[in-house]
Amino acid sequence: MKIPYFPGCSLKTIGEGFEKSAIASAAVLDIELEELPRWVCCGTVSSLTTDDLMHHLAPVRNLIRVEDINETRLVTLCSVCYSTLKRSNALVKNDPEKLKTINQFMYRENDYQGNVKVLHFLELLREMGFDKIKEKVIKPLKGLTLSPYYGCLLVRPKEFGIDDPENPTILQNLVKALGADVIDNPYQLKCCGSYHTVDKPNLVADLAYKILTYARNSGADALVLSCPLCAFNLDNRQREIKRQYPDFIEIPIFYFTQLMALAFGLDEDLGLELNYIDPMPLLKEKLLIDPTSLIKELKIE
């Protein structure tokens, strides 16, 4: 299966490990994620003002790119990109006048016909079936206990989320298919602080402390998520958490695709080099990794 894939900006910078492990894992499942030609930034945040069309131009431009290559589906990995693209797509599909205005504004592009369906990669995996994913596992994540974290935009608002906004299970089901155990974390839907990480890092550190400490105290070895911004706030910001809460114990953060790659035996495609909290001690402890296979990836001399 070949399907157009929208990487977004973060997966080309701080989220490179997310992209690397996703493409490699998808290939094991006979899915070819083909990067969308000439994609542009999704705009990051969907406009909440009904008469603001300017902030929908970038998402719609990407949807035009999909139609330009005669495709009808677009897969994303980043929760923010997914939400932004999907909400703009719904707006123009449900309001012909707004679609007409946007098409007129972007007169140098082909008109968007509204034929594209935006999917998150997790939706594609669920569509395939977690039992089939389990069949591809050659290194079950036995002994690893994970706390799934959804954040805001993967499941909310309800009209655009990929799962039940109050009780999502898609990450849990994937993790179990990979052989790991999961814990129930009431903070799995709690906002990580989002873009307040720019101007209010102390606020983000406070939120992250609650999310991560509950997971650790409940027996989780690590968190698993699907958003580069959430990953930054919950992984990189652990330095600030430690300053505010000296009793804080660090905990690794994984993208779900990194765990897929690990379970599929793709030790050289994990993309762990940009993880802030080093997950290697945990993976070695659980006998899930051969250290010699990661010499190249982790740039060990």
C-alpha cells in the first residue's frame, strides 16, 4: 500500500526519530509512506474564528497537493498537524462558499475539490487490525510497562478525534499488540502546556510533573505518545521539572512508532538519538536491545 504522507515541520527537526521509525515500521507492514510533494507548514493551530479563512489556506494548500497527484487519502503522524488539516478539511467540505473563497484566493493553484480524507497513522494501523500488527512482532516488548498519553488534539474535539475523547484505547491496543503492558493514567488526556513552553516553561514543568509522576508511581517504565510538542514538553522539559521538584525521577518518553520499530526488530531505525531522556538503560534492563546494534545510530565511537 502506497499512501501520501504529510510530515510537517517538527518531524524534519526535533521529531526526526518519529519520522524515521514510522517509515521503517510502515514498510514492515507493507505500507509505503510517500512524502507529499511540495508540502507546506500546516499552520500549526486551527483557527477557532468562523470568519477567519486566512488560517485555513495552508492546510487546504496541502490538500490540493494530494489531489494534484490523484490521491484521496493523506496520512499524518503529528497530532497537531492531524487536527489542523482535518478541521480545515471539514470546514471547506461543509461550507461551499468558504471553499469557493479560498480557491479564489489561491488562484495560482488548482481548485480544491474536497475529495481528500485526512488520516492519522494510528487510524491506518487500526484499520489494518492490531492482530496483523502483532503477527509482525519478532521481539515482543515483554516486561515493559507503558503509560499511553494522548494529550489534547489526538482525540479532541470529538468530531475530529481518532478515538473516544473521554476513554481512548487506540494506543493501549497498539502497545498490547507489541507485547508490552499498560497502566491506566487519569492524566493521559491532560494538556502538556502546549505552546506555553515558549513563555511559561515553569507552568509546563508543573503540568508535566503531575503527568509523569503519576505514571512513574503507577508502575510505568515510560510514556508513549504521538505529538512532537507533547514529546518536547514531557521529555526535554524534565530538566526544568527537576529544578522545580528535586524529588522528581526521570522517565523515558517514546513515540509509538519507536516502540513499533523496536518490536519489529528494527534496532537501527529507532531514532533514539534525539530522545532527551536516554531510554537505553531501560531497554538494556528489559533485555530489549542489543547495545552493539545501536553504535551507529547513537554515534558512539
